[in-house]
Amino acid sequence: MVDRAPLVGRGAELDRLDAVIGAVVGAPQGDAPGVIDLTGPAGMGKSRLLTEVCRRARARGLTVLRGRATEYERHIPFSLFTDAFADLDPEAIGGRGADPAVAPVLYGAPGPTPGPDGRPTPDGGPAPETKPVPDGEPTPDGRPAPDGRPGPRGGPGQHAGPGQDAGTGAGAGADALGGTEVPVDRFAVHRAAARLLTALARGPGDGGRRGLLLALDDLHWADPASLELLDHLVRHPPRGPVLLVVARRDRQTSASLAAALTRGVDTGAVQRLDLGPLAEQTCVEQLAPGLPPARAGRLYAASGGNPLYFLTLLQGQAAGPAVPAGGLTALLLDELTPLTTAERRTAEAVAVLGDQATAPVLAQTAEVSGHGLLDAHLAALAGRDLLRPGPGGSWSLRHPVLRTVVYENTEPRRRTGLHRRAAAALAAAGAAAAVRAHHVERALTGWDPGAADALLEAAGQAETTAPASCAHWLGVVLGILPDTPEHLARRHALQLRRARALGACGELRASRDLLMSLIAQVDGTDPDDGLRAAAVTLCASMERHLGRYGEAVALLRRELARRPAPRPADALALGLELGSCAPHVLSYTAVREDVLRTYGLALRLRNEPAAAGALTTAALGETYAGLAPATARRLADRAAVRVDALADRELADLCEPLARLAWTEFYLDRFPEAERHADRGLALARRVGPPHLLPHLLVCKAVVHMNTCRLESAVELSEEAENIARGIGSDELLGLVLGNKAQVLIPSLPPGDPAPLALAEEAVALSGVRSSWWASLGWCVLSYAALYAGDHQRARSAMLRAGRGPELTGLQPSMRPLFLEALVNAAVAAGDLQEAESWAARAAEDAARLGLPAQRASALRSAAAVRAARDEPSEATDLYVRAAAEAARAGATLWESQALLMAAPLAARAGGSRRASTLWHRGRRLAEAGGARLLTGLADLFPPAPAHPPLPHLTPREREIAALVTEGLTTPAIAARLYLSPRTVDTHLSHIFRKTGVTTRAALAALTARSAPAP
């Protein structure tokens, strides 16, 4: 759509936006934020400013994509982004090797079929020869294209390709990208979209352009799937010169979207620009230069500085000092008064159709016979500047506010008929089910089996990629389904399906409440009906993810005790869920009998996947408890054999055993096996598994990578887990993920970085007053984060909070030596060596019982810390070296490196300078290779003393500068002291670093101090 309104004022905002665009293309302004957030009331000029930003970005060589959300189409998945990608030549997408998972974003769900050349086409026919219409420009003659096709916002032509199933979220669109018709989860879609944006920003063959600007207008009306994708892009910006500019009405923005953008503002990823009223002089001089000052002043006062309001008043020539009683709506309706009945109905049809308002569809919707007559109506409306042509032969009303006014003032029965005819016209044109469903829903007046089928088709296509839209459409069907006996079974099945969709999109409480209602309706007496058991199992899962473990356990045990008893297959499903819930609030010994009973039932039913599931529950329970290590290892071996014997298709509906097995193996120091099973679980969960399993598997793999000192990948895995956990809506799960991410960040970041502590604080805040297993882990991580932040008192109190007091009954027994290490170090820092020795003795006792190398290493580090505090450097060195050897046995390279670096300065104090140097270099090499910046930073503060002090090899000026660095002077201060330029000082410093082998000022200061002659 051509934006004919002049850009009035906004010079300061444009200067700021120009600076950000300049940073994206490499100008010296500095790093740009990833997102610009334009906010303001309707009519304040956001869209016009966005148009100017796009024009300037394009002039500077950036690729520009622009999308717009619409008010009445809020459940068409990814429609905001689909509209933006419509600006891009399909060949540009294919040339970037786009992941097939991105198809729902590019083409809607399902996507278009490819043409003979492999390019996707809007109607499944031959690829058109015409070039795409650039952003903000009409077709060359300003009229609809000859074929009347709209742009690819899921309009006519977007139909399922051969073999496309209604439940598949990426069908023919994936084929067009060289993929297969395999359902993908929405999180894979998010990652694929981010990668595509990076490729478009950096890829070759784009006319020499560098950088990408993605402009998203009217964000307050965006569909839930688009908002989830935007949230992902805000928290995980594409890796490249990509800038997102979004425009929205602040007061109409959902709380979740506002929170996501505000989080970005807090982290610096988002820069916010609030558009306020225009100044009177600017408004009058640029919009009404010939108007008498008194009249212009009245119009300005009535408009409140809103440019749309001012222009509407000006166009209506309102002479009074105040706005008419109807306000802006009355003024806009006045513009419709001169229209003929046929022209008014055409305008109403455009308002109903939105972006699908092409000539062929308009003719059927408005019941206009003959293209000539329709063309006359469109020309008359365009002549009054009520309609404007858009890309792909579509038409739209001048402004979204005008569309709202026309739509809401259309007589209700006529509006319903328009939607009914629009749905029929779009169906005949092969439009996507989601696009048709919007009109089908608004045309409903009662029960309609055909309409219900259309809505269910749309729900099926959105199930994996846009569960919020799926839940909405299922709710619409339930709302019209007759409450009669013949429809009862279908109602119950749809309620269960909707509960699953609500759970998938993060509406856990709504899902739980719906399931509770369903359970009350179904008595479960039908022996062939497993619906009640399925509802109870899912309800318990929702309670579990809400952190209500006691309620989940009570619900499951009550159902298992019902009479008549659940059929064996149902009892098996209930028992497996009980095994997942109960260990969070009960000791494993209290649920061991239940788990073994479920395992026996699975064997009797010859259900191998369920047997593997029960066995992994038993293995994890025994491992967690740490009471019988040999039993735990034996169960882990048996569980691994059973799981490995199952084909992927057998685990598809029950892939949670892989997560439990991977965590079991991690706790048993079997890092390669844990990673292998986590990888298999991830591959399954990404394809067919429930979304809540992905964070568990990602976090497990992340902590394996952390312990084996592969920290860059550990951070990436943690970030992906966070992204998914935030979308699921479980505070309990998000707390677990954030706690583990904080644990990963501690060794990944340099000393003193506040991020791990802040993240650990958020994790424990999410857990609230709960004292579950996961909540306890969050407090343990907070203890370590506080310890490395230098707050030993907080570290002690946090660990005692995790353990529920000095007895530490709340700590995971199989990991307790590692947690006790934090208490030992906190006590040493406080000078309480008696308490430190007590904790260290307990750690040694626990480690001996567990027989795990990583836990023995932790207990040895605790003992070494006590010896070091008692000024026994030789004994402490030996203990740290033994700890490093135990960590190496486990493959825990991070802890091996830490122990070696802790031993090095103690060896030097004991007089073993050569040994100290060997330990230091070996430990630092491991840390540097694994990206452990905490350890390399600490190591550089205490480098081993060289055999020949390097300072005598420095020039007199270099020694002078080194001495001033030791005093803590900055480069400018040194330059002022020595009457040199800062650049000369930096040159000397680079020579000093090269000659001494150190890399930081702190390390140079330490080296200079050690090299100084004794007093």
C-alpha cells in the first residue's frame, strides 16, 4: 500500500534511527540494538515513520522486508512474518539453503506447492514471471494483477500439496525448500527463521547489499505464533547485521509482548522510541499551511497533536472549536456518506477480506457481477482515497483505523453474510485452512458440520507450530457443538485435544481446569474408553509442570484406586506418570513399590517402551537417593539395554525415558552415554515428542558439556532450553532451566561478571516457597554464584536453604559432596575453619559411599581448601592433584582444570616452583581450550614465577610503565604522569605483554610485584 501521508516532524526520531541503521551497516556509531520498538497511539505516525525508515535503509544498501498484522485475523499462524517474507523473491530464499522447518513462516501452514522450477508459487501453478512488488509500491499500473492473486499471506492459492495432512505444520512449503512432510515443533521453526534472517543479511547474490531490516507494523494485532517468534528473536538475536523495527500501540499491546520487549530494553537488545503528539507549529505549518491561524489552532487543539486526527478534521473541514460528538469515528463515517450503496458494500467487503481483497474474491464476496462494474466501484473508492492498491492485486482501506470503522459499522447480518461468502470464495481459490477458518468462525450462527470440519482442519494444521491458534479453533467448535447425547463422545475427545493444545502453548492452568471439568464428566465405566485415564494422566502432568506435585500424586493415586479398576493399559499410563511426579515430593523409597509395580505390569502387557520407562524411573530414583550405588548402576545398565533395543518409532510416544536415562548416566559420571541418550531424545522430541521434554534434554546435554569443559556449546544449549521453557509457561521448568544456565555461565564468564548471580536469583524467585527437587537445585546454584561473586555469607545461607537446614536433607544425596564444597569454601572465607572441617569430613564420608570419581574429586577439593587455610601448602597441593586425577577419571575436564590451577600457587608457596609452573600451564591449557574464562581469568592473576624474572629484559621506560600499572593507574593517568600520549603508553604496554607473556594488567601487576626486590 502506498503511504501518501506526508512525514511531519520526527526529526529527532529519524536521527536516532539513522544512527542505528548506520551501526548495522558498519558506521562508527557503535553496536546497534537488535530491535527498535516504536510505540504510540493510533494515528500518531508510526506507520509513516516506519515507511521512511524502510526507504532510508534501502537507500543505504540493506535488504528490507516489511510485514503488517491485521486486527481481525489474529489466529492465522505466522501471518505477520509471512507478509514480510512476501517482499522477497523466492529465488533469494532458495539460494540461501533455507531449512525446511521455516516453511510455516514463509508460506503459512501448509505452504504453497512448488512450480516446475522448484520455486513456490501462490496458487500451486507455474511460477509467475512477474517480479515481486517492492515494499510500499503498487503494481506498475496501480491496479490489481490480471490473475487477481493476493500476496502470500495465506490467501487464495495456498492449498495443501499432494499428501499434505491436516495435522502437518510444514507440508508443501517444506517440499519447496527441499524438505519432507515431517511435522516440526514451533521451536525448530523459530531457530530456522533466525538462521534464515542471518543468511539473508550476509548472503551473496543480493545486489551488493549488506544487512537486513525487518519492519513489523501493527504488532499489537499479531497472532500468537508470530509473537512467540518475535520473542525468540528478541532474546536470541540473529547472528549478523539484522535490525528489527516494530511498531505498536502501547495500550493495546498484550502483557506478555510488553514484558518481552521491556526485558529487551533492560538488557540493551531493544531500543524504545515513544511517539508523542506533534508540536502545534510543526503540525500546522506542514499539514495546513494556508489555514487561518485561529482555525488551525482550533483544529490542533481538537486533534491533540495526533496527525491522523488533524488530517481527518482538516479533510472534513470541521469549523467548530471541538470535535463532533462521534469523535474520529464520526468524521471517518462522514467520508462514507457520499458513496452509493454498491460502493459502500464494496468497501465493506474490503474491510471483511483484509489482505485477501483481490478482484476475483471481492466480486464473489460483495456479490458484484462483472469485472467492469467492480472496477468502477474500486476506481470510485480509490478516487476518494478510501481504498489504495497493494501488492499482488490486492486492495486495502486507507488506514487500519478506517478499516475498523467500516467493519464495525457494517450491519451485523450483512457482515456475517460477507464472511460466509468470503469463506466460500477463498475455498474455491484453494486458500489455506487457517485463512478460511477466520471467515468461517465469523460467519457462524449456530451448529454447522461443514464449518466445524473447516475449523478442525485449521486446528490440525496448527497443532505443532501454532498451538494457541489450534486451541482457539477447537474452542470455537466446542462452543457451537450441540450439547446432546449423540455429540457427547466427540465433545469429550475435543476437550482432551484442546487441553493438550493449551498445555503446549503455555496455558497450563487453563489446560488443567479444562481437564478437571472433563474428568468430572466422564465416569470411566466404559471398558473400551481410555479417555478418562488419558485426561487424568495429562492433568497430573499439568499439575507437575505447575509445581503442584502433591496434587498430581493425589490425583493419580485416587484414580488408580478407583473401582472398577482402570483397565491395565490405563493403569500403566497412570503408573508411569506417578513415577515422574512422586520423586519430586517424596523420597524414592516411598514410591519404589509403585515404580516396580508399574514395571511388572509393563512386562505382563509386553509393552517394551513402558517397561523401559519404568526401569529408567527406577534407575534415576536409586541414583538420586544414593543409598545403594551398586543397585543404581545395575539398574542404569539394564535401562540402557532396554532403551537401546527400542526403535525410534517405539519411543515416539514415550521418549521421556531417554531424558531420565540421560540424567541418570550424568549423575553416575557416564558423560558419553548421557550425551548419546540426550542426543537421541532430542532428535525424537524435536520431531514428535512433547515440547516440555526438550528443555530437560537440552539442559542435561548442557551440563555434560560444562563438566567436560565445552562451555561455548553448553551456553548455546542452555539458551535454547530457556527459549523453549519460556514458551511452555511452567515456572517450575523455567526455574530448573535458569538455574542450570546460571551454573553453566559461572565458568563461562570472566571473574566478577554479575550475570550468573542475576540468573540464579531469577531461578529461585520462580520456585517461590516450594521445596521440591528442582527448587533445591536452584538454591544450590545460587550458593555457588554468590560464592564466586564474593558473598560467602549469602552462599552459606542459600545452601542451607536448599538443604532445609544444617542436616541438609533437602540436598540431592548423590551430588551432596559437590554442594558441601560450597559450604566448605564459604566457611573458609568466613574464617570458621572448624565448620569448614566439619563439612569437609561429611563430604568425604558421602563420597566414599557413592564411589563416584567426580564426587570424590569434590571431597578432595574441600579437604584441600581446609589444608590451605591452615597454611599447609604442601598437603593442600597433593590433595588438589589427587582431585584433578579423580576428575580426569570421570572425564570432568572443567573440574580437573580447576583443581590444577588451585594447586599451582600452593605448590609455589611450598617451594616447588617447577611443579607449580607445570600445574599452572596444564590447568590453564585445559581451561582455555574449553572456554572456561572464569578459570583463565583467575589463573592470569596468579601466574607462576618464571625461572628468570622477565622485568630486567624490559627497557627503562617499559619498567617505569609496568610499575605505574602495579600502582593501579589507567592509561590516561600514566600518560599524564609521564607526559606521553595514551597511544604511546598502549604501544609500550603491548611490548611489555609480549616480553613477559602475560595478557592482562592484573597479571602484569602481580608479576611486577613478585619481581620487585625484597625490602
